[in-house]
Amino acid sequence: MKFEIPKETNPGKITEVVLGATDTEGGTRCNKITIGGWSSLRCLKFEGSHPHRPIVSMDVYDIVPEKYPIILKSYFGSTLDIPTDMARKCVEEYATDMINIRLESTRPEKGDVNIDETIKIVESIKIAVSAPLIITGYGSSKKNSELIKKICELTAGENCLINWVEIDDYQMIAEACMTYNHALVAHASFDVNLAKKIIKQLHDMNFPKDKIVINPSTNPLGYGLEDSYSAIEMIVNEALAGDELLSYPMIVCPGYKTSTIRENLTTEEETPELGHLDSRDACWEISTAMSLFIAGADLLIMSNPKAAQAVKISIDDMFNSGEVA
Amino acid sequence: MAITVLQIGCGNNACKIGGETAMFRHEKAFNNSTALTIELMSSKKESVLMDTIKLIQDYKFERDGKTLTVDLFCITQNSSTEDFIKVVNMVKQNTSKGVILNTKEKDALKDALEILKSDQPAILLSSAVTDEDITLAKTYKASLIVSSKSFDDLAEQTEKIKSAGVTDIALNLLSDSLEKQVENNTIIRRAALKKNFEPFNYPLFTYINTTDECDSMIAATMFICKYSNILVLQKVNKAMLYTLLTLKQSIFS
């Protein structure tokens, strides 16, 4: 019996986005990273091209969350109090592709630290590591917008990925990204139509199309993962069908979200059915990350070093190259 | 077209798989979740096997109003027939879960089927299906999991089985890498659902060939998401079980 493989050709393609800038491009990063550029569903290499492997980044905090899993504390130890040391550890020991600087200390409910203090931390990390940077703020607020704008200026030319802007509240940060040459994340809140609207707003202000990334929103496993999973699959399907408003690579945060859930904040005595602390945190984060990877996410921000390394090695194997193109 | 629904095991612990009608869960919800299956190798010490059997039999927890449990055992003969039959008896006496039998020895298979004669087991075939295999499947109401490295051969085998009147079939297309397995699973499922290619209108079987915790989790996650209806793991712990059972509940909703 001769079986004919049912091949599908897609009119659409995910836009290539370059992150980071070396001295050739006017930055100080040791390398640049390209994501996107693919033209068929994840792993279906027989019907499309997949020129760039998805990327694993790791979280570095300006201030570590009050509730933080014991097992992650044991991995990072005293570096948790010194962001530059934590960033170095992620790059040198855990071989992360990028560093995600997660800024929380300026939030009114998390310390309300002065913007200038936070900016000093970002500057010190920028100097301490040469991996490309993601800057993650905390959403829609005047203080956040002012903080991110100043960081855009501070990191001018580094081609950072600025995470994130929302619908109807994007102008200040998007303009700063254009002025200082950074890429930008559009936040979609699990909603395909919302993603289209915010990207239309960015298109209307002539934001460069090769500098847009979508954040579909991440729910961790057990807490609505399926909403993130299906949002990504829907966005990918429409993008590959030719909808240019959705044809952008996606960023997800399996690490941060996994570290905040009940299961990873309890002890082995309280929840014995969940097994050893080390295994449960890593397993949960791997499962969250790999579900979103197989759905189509291109940039995974992770927290657990064991999980991050395993996922990175596995993705490298799948894409047959350890080199970042 | 819908994927054929297959039942392994019987009674309260009967495990139903298949029934999908769409490629994506946002098009139509997936209902019968992947059968999480734990391998028992006949060469292992009796005490180790018993620990695993007890862990799997007793492991359960409540989440979102449902009790989540492990689904099946896969008993693999990698030592003497005597060892293999001993494991079959241990499972029969200590658990109520369905069983997949994995042996190349026909006499061992017959003996095992006799022990499990009222339990609706499945037979994992490692070589091309024979008339004798089909007769055994009919006699013992067992499912046949057919294996091959080629699409063409796999299709020929399912046609042979179906023409003999047996439709309790699962497909095991052997792949040499994770991404190739996802690709092959997708091709088979697409052929069935979108091209009405009847020889592939059956649930998919996947064996995860690693004992490493992280690598097992990576593979199992990808295959729960992408179309494997039966997933066999060689080695598990509570953290892996809790995570994978929760993932099944999430994706099949």
C-alpha cells in the first residue's frame, strides 16, 4: 500500500525578529539572536522551513518575590540579593541564551522603589553580562512607562526586547523603542482579536514590523495552561494562513508563573503526593514550557536551572544546532 | 471522521482512548485523555517491581473535582518467560488497571493472555502482525498495537487486521527523534481526520525511550499535546505523575 503524506502549504510565515546588537550594530552584546522566520507548524519540517531555534532565557530580578520557591533559593543562594551575580550565574553556569531582567521593585505594592535605583540595577546587569537582554516591566501604569522609557534610553543601541505594552497604553514605550532601537512585546491577554488590535495600533504608528513580538499571556500548568496553549495555536494557525497582523514570534514566561503557584510553595510534608521539591518544580516548569513550545512559542523565559538547561538541550537537539543563528 | 475509540482493561478501571475529531483542541475539545502507562520490565527484582506496582496502583489525587490516576501497565519481557509470567501474575493479583503485553515469545504471550483472559489487555507487536496474532486478539478480546518504521507497512498491517474483523487497533510508528515522532504523529492524525485515510483511523501509541526525569517530562509533554493516545514511560516518580496527570486534564478539556 502506498501512503501519500498529506502535505499542507501555508501562505503565511512568522516574521524574523533580531534581538541584541554587537559592536557591529552599535551595541555591546556578545551576540545577536534571531527568532521566527518559520513557515509550518512546530516540528513539521517536511512542509516548511524552521531556520532559527526557539530560545531559552532566564529570569533575573531586581527584587526577588516575597514568595519564592525554596528549591530556587537553593539553586541561586546569595546571588538572589545581587542581581549582577544572578545574571552572571545564569549565563556562565546555566548557559542561558538571554537574560530577562524582571523589574518589580518600583511597583507600589512591592516596595515602591525610586526609578533611579532600579535603573542603576539594569545598568549594572548590562555591564556584568553580554548576553542579549529582555526588560520586563509590570504592565500598564505611568510609573512603569516612565521607568521603561528611561531604560530604553540607558540601553540605547542594544536592541533589547522590551516586555510589554497593552492596547490603548503603548504610545510612550513604543516611541521610546523606536527612538532607541529596541524590539517590543505586544500583550494579548489570551485573545487573538486583542492581539490584532494592539498590533494594528503599532502598525499605525509605523513601528518596525521586524521588531514586534507577541506575548499571548502565560498561565502555568494546572492554572489555565490550556488557555495559553490554545491562544498560541490559534495565533500560529492564523499567521500561517496569511494574517499579517498575527505573523510575529511569541514570548512566554513558564518560569515566573510556575514559581508562583501553590504546589511549588508548599513543603514535601504538606503535599507528599507531589514528590520531592526539586523534581516537582522542574517537572512543572518543563511541562509548562514544552506545551507552549510545541504550540509555537519562540522565546521561553524560565526560572528553574535544571528545567531551563534540559529544555534548551532538547530544543538544540531538535533544531540540530547548538549555535544561535 | 472520528478516531476509533479503544478500550484497554475492564470494569471501573477500563481505559478509553481515541475519539478525536479535530486537529486542535480549540476546534473541538479532546475528550479521552492519553493513557499514561508505566512499564514493568521482567528482568527487574521482584521487590522493585512490587514497589512500582503499589505506587502506581495507589497513586491518586483530586483536582478540579476529579480523581486523577495512572491508567495502564506495560509488561515487557526482557528476561525469561518465567520472569515475564511472574510479573503478569503480580499485576493481576495486585492491581485493577489495564495491561499492555510486550513480548516476542508467542508461548509467553499465550500464557499471559490466559491469565488476563477477562481483562481486555492489549498486545504490543514488535514485528509485522501475523494470522496467529489476530486469532489471539479475537480469542482473548485483546487490542493489537501494530508497529512499523514505515507509513506504507503500518497501513498494510491495519488493513490486514481490519479485514479479519478486528478493529481494536493502535498504531506505533517508530521514529528516531522527538521532532520526527511529533511530525509522524501529526501526519497520521491528519491523514485520518482530514483525508479520511481509514488505515490510520486509530489511536497512536508512543514509547518514551529514556529513564532520565527531565527528558521523560520533555517527551511526555510533547506527545500528550501532540496526538499520542497511549504513552509508555520507563521510570516515574510522584512529581512526574502529578505533573503529567495534571497536563492530561488540561489539554483534554
